[in-house]
Amino acid sequence: MKVLVVGGGGREHVLAHKLNQSPLVKEIFAIPGNDAMTAVAEVHSEIAETNHEAIVAFAKDHQINWVIIGPEQPLTEGLADKLHSEDIKVFGPNQAAAQIEGSKLFAKQLMAKYDIPTAEYKEITNKQSAIDYIQTCEYPVVLKKDGLAAGKGVIIANNYDEALAGIEELYPEEEGIVVFEQFLEGEEFSLMTFVNGDYAVPFDCIAQDHKRAYDNDQGPNTGGMGAYCPVPHIGQDILQQTNDTIAQPIANALVNEGYQFFGVLYIGAIITAEGPKVIEFNARFGDPEAQVLLTRMESDLMQHIIDLDNKQPLHFKWKDDAVVGVMLASKGYPGSYDKGEKVSGFNLDGSYFVSGLKKEDNAFVTSGGRVILALGEGVDIATAKSNAYKAVDQIESDALFYRTDISDKAMK
Ligand code: AMP
Ligand code: GLY
């Protein structure tokens, strides 16, 4: 089979790496990919992720059997629909179904209608009403811009002044949709669920991301600064509850409302006193959750995608070892940062996945905020963590920073 991976980050790097191990997959292409993916895929960086016509033409010319779309933007912009219209198979939802990630309001309304546990919310469509609202609301309050924001459109305001500053940021104009949400207290986890219509198969291994930039969950929200799996202190009962009250009901709700979701639905959940509740849905694999989950996955990802397509049972198999991944990011991220800084010392044998590096004169230099995820495996989380930080230590660069407490929640 010939497979095309769309996207150029660490998630797509691990997807290509994992698919390359499948006996079902003969050739892998990546658009736009990145320079670290050339060991596992034919990389076509000359085609932009946003150039849907060129991607469809490429898939036709190369007789691609499956296109796997990694990032949210091409999904919410309808790349899957364009590929479907040429009878090309796609792992990743169509534009209508991808709204579950693309619009916070869409997701909230769907959850409200189908009684899926989540924070209470209020939709506010202009700046003045928002200012009025924060005079009476309870604190902390969570402000979420409606639309994609690369993990950075969420503000947690502890008081009126912070909420006012948040409003200034999220309403550049008088009109605009912001969801104001009740603040939930608890531990977060990420559950990937394979979904084909009402056939929903959650991974039986969850992961935990680290969204804040600095140690002890301090600093601004990012796309994710590290992840690990499994999460031993979040047990089978929570997983079962999440499946019963969130994963299967949301798949049914989408079908009931006429949406055809095919791909991976990312459930970002928080464990409250009332049980797990939804923080967010994504219409794709998490990044960096994909890097640790697919590293731990022993079974064949391509086979799982085919089985999902045919609504056949999926038999996930996981390594006994735990996996910890530490993100190295450009100093300054998620704010502004320099590019073009040299990074070396890493290998490309599956211990590192690259998000933001490109080759210049035969050396890798930074090209993005999140740069490279260093992974470690081990018999338990502590060993995996220690190995992950050994991998971090191999990296030579003055331009990067990272958290030192990835996976510590599992060891408290
Ligand atoms: P999101 O982009 O919706 O995942 O939000 C980013 C991060 O903000 C989440 O991972 C949470 O840590 C935090 N967050 C979002 N919504 C809430 C909420 N209702 N209560 C508490 N924390 C939240
Ligand atoms: N790691 C969080 C996300 O992919 O949205």
C-alpha cells in the first residue's frame, strides 16, 4: 500500500515512523513533512499543507491508497472532503465533523444537547456583553476563543482584572464569539478514540500531556511540553467511565446530528469529583501524545485503520514498557523566539521526533516553537523518565528549553 501523511510536525514524524514498520505499507510520502522524516518517507516540502488542489493531484498521480491527515488545519478546511470526491481513502474527518475541534461552541452545544459531562458554559458574542458578564461571574473563569488557536486560545482568569485583560486579547474587535466556561479542578488526561460513525474504539492506554510552559504547571499554555504513557494512577474504572459517558455518547451524537466522523477523536478530559468531564475535543491525534502512544503501540497502526474502516474489532497491543517524551522548545515559546539556531546530538532511530527543525547546509536548525521530542522507555515511569532526560542531555543547543518534571504526576 502507498500512504501519504499530511503535516510536518512531530506527530506526523511518528505517524510515518510507525507506518514504516507495517508490513502492509510499501511506500510512505509526506506533505510537507520535515527534513527529519526522510529516513521513513519521501518528503515533498515543495507542496504546502494548505494547497489542497496540489495534495489531491499528488495523491492521484502517485496512486495513494490512504491519506492520513495529521494536523487540525487541513481537516477543518476540508481537505478530506476534496480527497473523498476523488475516491481517495482518508484517515481524518471531513470538514463538517472536524468542527468538533474547529469550533468550541459547536462542541459545547453538542455536549449540552446529549448530556455529555463538561464544564458549564456561556456563549458571548460581543465585547461589551463579555465585560458585563465578568462583573458577576464566578472565579476562576475560563475564556475560550471560538476557532483554532494552536492550544493558545484559552485564558484562565482568576479575577476581574485578568478576565478583562483576557477579553482585550480575545476580542480584537467588538464582535466575536468567546465561550466562558466554569473552571474545573482535577487531573487531566488524553484519550485517543478511533471513530467510524457510531463505531467508537478508545485506546486502552491513556496519555498525559503537560500543557503549561514551565515546571509545576506554571506559565502560559502551549501546544504541549511533554507526555507519557501509560498513566498508572488513572485506572481502568476512569477509562471505562470515560468510554461510557463520553466516547461512545459523542460518537452517537455526531451520527444523530448527521455528521460522519472517521479518524481519531482526541478526548481531553479532567477527573472531577463528579467523574471525568470533557475539557476539549480534537479531531486528530494529540501532539506530543501521538509520539509516546505510537512508540508504545506494538500492534500495526495501518491494520487498525483498515479494521476501523471495516468496523472490525481492533486489537491494540502495547509494549510492557512505559514511554516518556520531553519536548525541547525554542527559548521564548509560546511567545516570540528566534529561528535558525543550530541543534545537534540526536539520532533519527525512533528516540526523537522532530517538530520544528529544518536542514541548512547539512545541519539542523530550528524552524518553529516546539522543536524536538526526546523519548525514553523503561520498565516503569521512573526509568522511562530517567532515559528520556538522558536523551535530552544528548542534544546540543543553546537555543532550547524544556520542563524537568515530565511524568512526575505519575510518581506522587
Ligand atoms: P484547551 O485548549 O481547551 O484544551 O485548554 C487548554 C488548557 O486549559 C487545558 O488543558 C486545561 O489545562 C485548561 N482548561 C481549559 N478549560 C478548562 C476548564 N473548564 N477548567 C479548568 N481548566 C481548563
Ligand atoms: N497536546 C495537545 C494537543 O495536541 O492538542
